[in-house]
Amino acid sequence: MRTASILDRVAGLGSDKWRVHFRARQMIASGEPVILLTIGEPDQPTPDDLIAATHRALQAGRTGYSNGRGEARVLQALAAKYSARSGRTVGTDQFIWVPGTQSALYLLLTGLVEAGDEVLVADPCYATYHGLVRATGAVTVPVALRQDRGFRLDADDLARAVTPATRLIFLNSPHNPTGAVLTRDDIRAIGAVARAHDLWILSDEVYEALIFGGGASFASPFDEADLADRTVVASSLSKSHAAPGFRAGWAGGPAAFISRLLPLAESMLFGAQPFIADMATEALSRDFAITAQMRDAYARRAALVAEVLGAVPGLRVHAPQAGMFVMLSVDGLGLDGEAFADRLLTEAQVAVMPGAAFGAAAAGMVRMSLTVPDAALAEGCARLAALARRLAAR
């Protein structure tokens, strides 16, 4: 029987990219001592205060239907957050509350691009981006991130990729998988390209709170007054508050666009759980120690990876500025990231993500997650180094 063309467009662009991860989980289930360095799931528990806020909301009967835009209090908390961040008044009518960043990205892209359009996307990029864009009928145009720029997307490279079909620039800073952080000058230069060609900017900002320091600071096109009317943002509490299972996220942008987007959101979901919105209101209302604890832990673990693997022949560690991952070049060993990840899992029982899952520019790399305890990460690095030395010796 006939099916819709969207299924062909997204074929192979979903969980297939996590092949090594799922194989590793099967090995763990069968009792093998695999060290899992694949996905970015915080290893710290959700803060007790947020669990308690959820429990209070459940006990208060906050289990009924919500509305399509979101609960009033969480929208107010978002308006306060972005008003403080940008220095201008941001209203509650500029947000839609959705279950997680992935839902926000799907919603925003569906409202902005369609068949025949092109979307400029960094290469490498988060593994779901190509599927998100292809689902709309649009196509991705990869723009390679250059190591000599620390994997920060370059405005001149973007400008050279623009065609009459280009409609949107897809940003992610801090960046997954490289951990690069765009500077304010980078953002302004990218914004100039967007203005020159009348393009939207979609900014995935889920790692906003996890910048390590060392001179890097967060910058967003949404915070630039002359870019705000062409910028939409997506984010959530999954990374910043160690709450991935809550699926607490939002889409934001110009009020007129968000209002037009609302019927689409209502067609998709028509609201999320009020008790989770109450938890999120608590999370957005003040600083939580968990955020700084995770940020410090990831920075420390990134340094550990660099220390253990930095001098291993055939390897090159790309130090991140933020986030929960380290990219590791393995092509100096004479094989690509896919082959190395397979051998690492089979021979050393360590699971990492092949770089090709994030784009052609990362085919010679693997991505290592920093979301395991220090001792487990150190052991994983030791096993990885041993395999690399064996391969280099041959």
C-alpha cells in the first residue's frame, strides 16, 4: 500500500545513526562490562527540589489538559529569562511550550521551510538535524566546520553556500558534537549574511549553560536587536538541569511568527503536562547548583581525556569549550571513525559514536561522551589508548 513520501525522505536518518550505541546496550544487557561513552545523558540525578516541585504539582491535581501554547507561569518564567538575557522586553507571546528541544526544532522547521528550500547546516552537526530538515521536504546544505577556526561556523563559508533556494541558517552554539562556542562577533557576521539574503536563523541553544569558561561566553542572535525579528530559538532543561526524561522544552521567536505557529503546535501536541510545566517554572526561576556542578565535571573530564589521549600516536584530541562531548580524530591510525568505533567496542568494550553520524566532515573522528564518572571515563580512555597504540604499531 502507498505511504507518504516523508517516510522515504527520513529513511536512515533516525536511530540508525545510533547503531553502535544500541549494540553496546545489548552487550551490557548480556552482562558484558561495556563503558558507554555514546549519548549525552547527564550522569547526575535530577535535583531534589525539581522532583519535589513535580510531586507537589501531581498532588495538587495538575494532571489535566493544558493549552496549546503552555501554562501561564512557565511562559512568564521564559519571558523573564530572555528579557534578562537580551536586555529588552520579551513577552510571553513569543514562546510555545513543547516536550523537549527535538519537538521544538521539528515545530519551528515545519513552520519555516518546505519542499524546494535549502537549509544551511554545519558539518558536523547533531545527528537528528538532517532528518528534521528532510522531514519538511527541504534539503540540508552542509557547511564544513574548519579546525583552524576551532570548529566555529564561519560567516564567509555560509555566504558562499547561499543560493536562491536558501531559506534558513541552522545554528547550534554551544555546538554538538564539537563543543565550539560562537563569539558575539561570529553571531553578528552570520547575522549580516542572514540580513543580506533575507534568511531566518534557527538557534539550538540547549547547551547554553554548559560553557567551561576560559574566555568563552554565550552569544545568541536572539539577543541581538537587529536579528531578533528573524531569529527563532529552541531549548530545554534536559542538559542544564539534568532532567532529560521530563521532556521540558520551548520554541521562541518573534511574536507574530509564534502566533502563526500556534495552530501547527496545536495540531501536533495541543499542550504538554501541567505538572512538568510547574517543575520547569521552578527550574527557570533561579540558579541551581546542579548546573555548575555538571559544567565543572565536564570541563574536568574533557581535560582528563586530553591528558590521557593527547600524546597517543595517531590520535588528536579536539578540546571542547562547552557541552558534554569530546571529538577525537582517529584517521591517523589508518581507518575511519566507523571502523574504529566498531573495533573499540568489539576489542575493548568501549562504546563511542562514529563521527560520520554527525556529518561527512567528521568521518575520520569519533565522539566521546563525558557523562560518566571520572573513574569510568579514565578506564575507557585507557582501553581506547591501548587499542590505538596496537593499531599504530601495525
